[in-house]
Amino acid sequence: MIRQVWLVLLLMVIFSGSGRPDEGMWLPLFIERLNYVDMQKMGLQLTPEEIYSVNHSSLKDAVPIFGRGCTSELISDQGLLLTNHHCGYGLIQSHSSLDHDYLTDGFWAASKEDELANPTLTVRFLVRIEDVTGRVIAAIGDTQDESEREEAIRKVSKEIQEEATLDTHYDASVRSFFAGNEYYLIVYETYRDVRLVGAPPSSIGKFGADTDNWMWPRHTGDFSLFRVYTGKDGKPADYSPDNIPLKPKHYLPVSLDGVSKGDFSFILGYPGSTERYLSSYGVDMAIRITNPTIVNIRDRKLGIMRESMEASDQVRIQYASKYARTSNYWKYYIGQTRGLKRLGVYREKEELESRFTAWCNENPSYSVIYGSALEDINAGYQMKSKVELARVYYSEAIQRGSEILSFAGRFVRLKDMLEKEDTEEQKLAGMIRTLRQQAGEYFKDYHAPTDQKLLAAMLEMYYEDVPMEYQPALFRDKAARFKLDFDDYAAFIFSRSLFSQKERTVGLLEKPSARAILKDPAFELITVFEDHYSGTISPVLSEADSLLSRGYRKWIAGLREMQPEQKFYPDANFTMRLTYGQVLDYYPADAVHYEYYTSLTGVMEKEDPDNWEFVVPQKLKDLYANQDFGPYGENGTMRVCFITNHDITGGNSGSPVLNGKGELIGLAFDGNWEAMSGDIAFEPDLQRTINVDIRYVLFIIDKYAGASHLIDEMTLVRKRAAPSGEKVKQDKPAMEKTPDH
């Protein structure tokens, strides 16, 4: 009975007109219309224009996309940028070696001259969002064919993007929202010179590692520091020692006041992807096929990498970032499946679909417009389910399995150019130069014996688990030739391939030959898989996706019409969103209560010198023993992390957590285990965002690393009185009204 009441309440929260303020990833363009009154009542002291403005500096100008999948924020007038340690992890790893192990020891630039360049790193600032729905829909016309529709959208989107960026250095994209019911132009300014400034050792920035990942209570100092540079004209530029630090339109003041239970807070960031409108058919496929398959494949990969990393410090450094990327969503899919089952999300979706069908049947006009939505969705998933196992295996075991296959695949264009008689020498030389550079970066973090084991394991799993009709014939022939001994098959490939050793690859690039590439066993294998996928699996997926695209477009449009009083927000798609709520504790299970913050005491309680995940640096232990927390402690306690009921997902990593005045109080970095199904169904009583307290960040920078020059750059603010003997620098306000450039 209790469970039934809880389900009814949950459905009322999600699908009634009285939505909860802690659920929703809102477009900042519509804050004033959709969210401002609620936020004001909860404690917001800013105007909508101070959060998002095109004509004046606003919070949006301090929150860029970091790299290809995280969020960051500016915290000084000298372009100092803060994000998560796990967001900067790959870059920290790329600068690490046995002589300079920044993963283990941390890194702190003593001056700007010591900051480390990152040629592949960019940060993208949002310039503006513009509703272009009317123009896109007009270009689509009355066509019912999904391929024609997509082509029309592509064409008009290109026109809109070109118009928006004409005579500017901006870049732009037209993005679909609500499954193709709305379209928005997103304009960005991209900076290409971003340098590593500081990072704590992994024993702080990655404390708890895999064991604590997606868990609360958490004790991780998950942060790293970078700096954005510009040309002397203040505009984006490629790296140059003559570049100057960015002079931002806005940067965030940093609060030393901390948080209390019930405090209002909000987050700006770039959530990557959610599926809140997923049907019961989609939930079923995720539980039965997609999630367990990803988990099984990644589990095998992680075991192989872990064994090699534990045997060699060199391999540990080389594979640290690869392992972390693989592990993160291995655990995520375990938790998501568990959450979907435990919280009965499939049944909730079915109940909503029944209501939708009844609503359609009440009015013939609704039935004509929306009646086929669920039929299309059902048919699409039935079709997609037939090849889903093969799709996941191709993605996880072939494309992301052994690196030798994906690396060999990069040489397709070179082979094509060599085969053509009319290829320009200049283009050919440019391609060779690019591949030579990629090879240098690739082999720096490559360990052939580990990759050979990965290849053998992934090919064996593919052969055993994927239905025969979705396996390339040539692959099965090769496996039979080696009597299904995949260790021997992998050894043969590595002994013959030009892509298993740097010297061989360099030799190929010095004397490029299309014939040599075609004969290479690794190139042959990846080509066979790609051809089979494009010829056998891709057509099925394409037809299924057309049905799903049409079905979800009608489904979501129908839901919005069925519930006109409901404030709907679009699924995340890595565009800027705002989410707001409170600092809150929670009750994860019967008789279990989790407090809303953790402290350095918990770090010491978790210490295990025999487990690399829970090693505590001696200096941190000394600071704790001496209670040497500086101005960052609170009543003799050094807080580490806190939780809020914000609605975030992957991509929000590194997002600023702000108080009602727009001051930085924390850094979002994770979600909690009990609500791992949150990307599909928000759980208001359970879903929590895990944030590192900004005061712990400052404590590590100042007291642990001794990098007080970085603290001096920031604007620190405190409302309550500082402890006796402590001085807090309070600079000019960071919110300045300046025109957009």
C-alpha cells in the first residue's frame, strides 16, 4: 500500500501542473517566464538578466563548456578556470611521466610561465540562444518522410548557422529540443589556448576512486585549475607564448560562508543527455539488453587493464585516463539498471502511456494527430532490439575495445588518397603530417602487450555472444583458422601489423603504400567489421530510428497538449541549463539517514594505506591533526563535500553551485547511487547532486599546496564574521555591467 501511494505521488510530481522546483534542466533563455518567481521565493537575489543576458555581462559568461564533455567556471579576472579533477584527468595524465608523475604528486604552477599548454583543449562560452523553431518548421513543410524531413532540417540549419556567424569568429549550431518539436540556435565563442595551472594529487582529487564513485557519503577533492589565454587583441587564438590571460566579461566571486540544510542554491552547466520521456519499451530494452551488455564488456576490459596497471607504474600512468573513462559508466549502468528495477520505472511509464492512450481516444482530433505515437515507438524498439546486442558489441568491443583496431581505422583516408592518381601532393603531405602527429600522441600512452590481451578478449566475447547472422563472415573464417584460439589470433595480428609498434607506423608514413595498409591484419579486421556494420546492422537501426523519431516527436507533443498547466523542460543535450533547489540530506533506505555534508574527519576514517583508493597524504594528515584549516574551516571542522537536490547528469561535471547572490559555494561532480535511474526518471526523494565544498578547494590550494598566489587572484566574500585572527580578502564585486563584445 505504501509503495502504491509513493508511485501516485511521484507521478503527480512529474506529470501534474505543480512541478517540483528541484526537478528540471531549464533553458536560461526562459528563466524569467518559467522559473524566476519560484527561485525568488526560495532565496534567489539576482535578476533574470544577471543570470542570462545577451546585452550585458551575466553569469552565463563565466560558465563555459570545458573540453568535449564537462562544465567549468571563471573565478578570477585573469582567466583562472575551475573544473573537476576528473574532467582534467586526461590532461593531467598527458603531462605525466615516471619523472613527473602529476597524477600521484599533483601539479601547481608557481607562475604563469610554468603553466602547461594543452593543444587539444578548448573552452566554449555561450554567446546567445535564439528560438528558430518557426523558421525550421516552415522549411520542413508537410513532409511525412523522416529522411526528407532530416534533409530539410539540415539545409535550413546550415543557412541559419552561416547567417549567425557571418563576419564573426563565433561558431554556432541549431539544436533540436523536445524530440524535434522546437529548435534553437546556440552561438559560442571558442578559446583554444587553455593551460593547466593546478591539480591536487589523485589521493585527494580522486580519493575513493571506483569504490566511492556514484556514492554518498563522499570525501573527494574533485577539482583542477586551468587558465584561458587570448591573443593580444583579446580574441581567441592558438597557443603562443605571447598570448595574454583572458579578461572575462564576468567571473564568479567565491563565498566563504558555507552551506546549511535548506539553503537555496542553483547550478548552471551543460548536462549531456537524459531520456526523461523514454517509453516503457525503451526502459525494457535498456534493462534486458543494453545495460547488462555494456557492463559485461567493460568488466572484462577493466580487469585486463587493472592487471597491467598494477604490474607497472609506466602502464599505470599510460592507462590511468583510459581506465577511468571505462570504469565511470561501467558502474553507472550497473546502478541505472538496479534503480530502474527497484523503483518500478517500467510500470510508471506504462501507467502514463495508458493515460495518454485514453486521452487520445477521448477526442478524435487527438487520435488523428497523436494516436500512432506509441505504435511507432513500439515498432521501432521491436526492430531495434533485434540488432541491439550486435550494436553494443560493435561499439564497446570493436570500436572501443582494442586500440589497435581504432588506430588502424584512422588510415582509411590515407589509403584512399594513395589509391587515387589525381591526389594533390600537398593534401597527401598534410594527411601524412597529421597521422605522424597522431601516432606520436597515440604511442606515448600505448602498451602493446595490454592491448593484445584486450583484442583477444573482445574478439572472443564478440564471437561467443553476438548472433551468427550479425558477425562478419571473414571474421568467423579467421577465428576458425586459428581454431577459436583468440590469444593466437591476436598474437598473429600484433606480430604482423604495422600499427602495433611506433617504429612500424613511422616506417609506413615515411614510405606510404596503399597495398601495405590493405594487407595489414589489423586494418583488414576493422574494415571487415565496419563494412559488415554498415551493410547489415546500420540499415535496421536507420529504419528503427525513423519510427522512433516520428513516434517520440508525437508522444512528447501530445504529452504537452494533454497537460497544458505543466511546465515542461527539454531533455539534456549538452546545451546550457539551469537547475535549482536546496541543500538537503536524505533517507536512502529504511532506518538509514545521510547527513548533508562530509568532513575531513571522514577522510581520516576511510584511510587505508594498503589500498591506493584510500591513501591519505602525510601533509593532509598533519593539517588535520593540527586543525590548521585557515579561514576555510567552520567551528573547528573542515567540510569536504555537500549534497543538494539539483537535477544534473553527465556533462554537469565541474558545474558551479551558486548561492542566491550568484556566489560560488561548490563544484558539482557526481550523483548518488540510490537514484542512478535519474536520467530516465527523476526521483525527488532520493536524487542528490554531490558537490565539493569550495572551502575545501581553497584549503587544498592554500594550506596543502601553498599556492596562495592563486587565492590572491580570487574575490573571496564572507557575510558572517571570520574566526578570530583570520583575514579575508574582499575585492571588488565580480558582477560588472559591460557591453557584449
